[in-house]
Amino acid sequence: MSSVAALQAEPAPILACTISRDVSNFDLLIEDMEAELGENWGDLTFSDAMVFLGQPDASALEFVAIAVDNHDESDLARISAIITAAKERGIKVILIADEVSPIALHQLLKLGADGFVPYPLPEQALHEAIERLHQAQMPDTTAPGVHAPNFKGKGDRDGVILPVHGLVGGAGATTFAVNLAWELATIQKDNPPRVCLLDFNFQFGSVSTYLDLPRRETVYEMLSDTASMDADAFLQALLTFNDRLNVLTAPADMLPLDIVTPEDINRILDVARANFDFVVIDMPQTIVQWTEAVLSHAHVYFALLELDMRSAQNTLRMIRALKAEELPFEKLRFILNRAPKFTDLSGKGRAKRLAESLDITLELQLSDGARQVTQSNDHGLPLAETAAKNPLRKEIAKLAKQLFDLNKATETAKA
């Protein structure tokens, strides 16, 4: 006859814990934890967490999900101590934040949280964060050309800073930035310029998608502690595409745009400029505090718009905002994407009237690359690799050649 002990099921091992002031304030987190772990998770208050993390049983935890809201900002010291204690025990930390100020969030993330998810939780966001912890996303070393730069940062360059800003959603700014950077990086076979592409859209950046590159936690680690960043740390956060183009992808998690300060951006751009000949930046559409820092560093600031009313209104707002703050708006170079064809006289007339009404010059009018652009982006390759004869690719290549020749002439004059 079986013993009574044999009939008693062993308690389910606790693989993770939520830590919060009151977990009932995060009902979506409870649902997602149950969906991911079943009964293999527990709940701790901030007070209980410090006690538990000091016990031997804590070593069995794979991760803790620390949930905070704006009411917890007065208790940052204790929450910081919990993150530090978890990291010392080798326990991964996922930070769940609900309406927390950028300063408080930056302070908590800087302590070494391994993941960040905003609350209310987007669908599958917790699942994806847990998967990243398990997989510890690293570049695929078997893929050709996907690795960190193989040169040492000597600070011997004086790069040209070229931000790209879409004034409306869907204006094609990321496509333009990616292809401009690639054309510059491949403009000559012998002694090509050293080119860096920075994705500063920390929430929805898609440079990694358009070049089929992995997103790595190293990017977030670099962004969260730029004060101690040197050239080597910056280069290690980059990936190379086809051994030519060096890319800083957007972070693996969706981060607030204010997670970095103007001082952080200044440090990043100073290092990038000192180690690359050209630095192309894919900017978020939103204007943030550090946009001014990028504009100040920029040699030319490309602003993309389309031939519609929303573009006209947003362009006008942008110009007014820069003039009101006495910022160098003259650095802006306006580019009309999906411009009318040569035979579309009516469309060309509309484009002329748009420029006149806004008192701007359309420096460049780009053709509509049509379906080939979407296909190229979906395949993770520049247009030059998939549709070299595409009219949009030819126009971007022509611009890259002009920028390269101008920079070369400037360097020669300085010498």
C-alpha cells in the first residue's frame, strides 16, 4: 500500500516572483505571470523582498518582476536596494513601470535591470521579455558580416553628422537613413569611408529590421551609463552589416525617449564623430529634450515630408518651434519623398506652391520607389542589394556621392 507521503504532491518550485507595493494594482501582470508560469511564481511586497532575497531559497529564482507606479517614486531608495540585491544573487530583473517619471525610470534602469516593460502590459510583452532573458540575445556569429566592429577606436576622425527626421509618420525617413548610410559606406571599394548608422528611435526604431540585425541588451547598457562610456564600449554596442556599415540598433525593449539626456546624446555623438567619417542618425518623429543636442551637432539635418496638408502643417510647426527657441533651423534640408513624376505637371505645381507657402526650399525630390522599397525592407537589405536600378536608390546614391565629394574637398582644403 502506498504511503501517505507518496500521495502528497511536492509543492511547485517557485521560478519567479513579482515584487510591488500591492500586486493587485497590476492585475494584467498577475494574468500574464499565470499564463507564463502557472503556479510556479510568487508575490512579494517591497518589505518582504529584501528579507527573501537574503535567504538561500532565493537562489532558485530565474527572475523577479518589479512593478512600480508613480506612487512608488518616494520609495526609490528601497526599490533600488531590491534591484541591487537581486543582481548580486544573479537573479534577472524585469522592470514593470506605470506612469513613472523619466528621471526615476532612468535611475532604476541604470542599476542593471535586464528588461523593461511599460504598464499596462502590451500583448505578449512579458512573454517576449522572459524569452529575451532565456535566450540572452546575442548576434548570430554564423551570419556573415554580423559582428561588432573589428577596429580600435583611436579618435582620429572628424565625422559628418547627418540626422534624418520624418516630419510625418510614414514619410520614409528610416528607409532614407538606412540607404543613405549604405551608399556612403560602399561609395568606393578602396579605402571606403567609415560610416555609422545610429537608431535614436528608442521605442519603435526599425533600422534593425531593415538590415536584419538582432537587437541586443548591450545597447541599453550603453545608453544607461554614458558617463563611463569610452570608444571601446561604444564600438562594442555596434553591429556591422556586411562588413561595411556599423549600426547602433534600437534597444531590445521599448524605452521612453527621455531615458537619455542631452548630455548622454552629446557623449554618444562626440565618440561617434571621433571614430567615423559619416554618422547618419535615424531620429524619432517626436521632438524631445535632446533633439536640440542632435541639431547642434548636425552638419546637415534632413527633414522628410510628403505632398499633403499634414506635412505642410508639421513643417510649419517645426520651423516655428526652432525659431522660437533660437535654434539653428537653417541646418534643415527639406526633402520631398514620393515626389510627382517628371510628367506630372499638376503635381509639380503643387510641390512648388507647397515650398513657396512654407518659405522653404525642397533640396531634393525623391521618386516613389513603390513595392520594391517595401520588399527590400522586409528582406532586411538595402535597395542597392535588391533593386539597384530603382529610381529612389539612384537618387539616394547621387546624394551620397555629393556628400562624399564635398567632405573630401573640405578635408583637402583643411590640409
